Amino acid sequence: MKYSFNKDTKIYVAGHKGLIGSAFMRFFENNDYT
């Protein structure tokens, strides 16, 4: 995926334990958005 988010911006992922939410969390964690 090609997205440009500021890495300092707070991002709230609702449903982070579900299928889609966990995929978003993995994406953000793998791309240094933690």
C-alpha cells in the first residue's frame, strides 16, 4: 500500500482485535507508526 501519513499523527484504530483492525495495526507497526 502507498499511503503518506505523518508518523507523529495519532491514529485511532477501532476494532484493533478484529480481522481488519488487526491488519491495520500490523501495517502501522511494520512501517514504524508506533
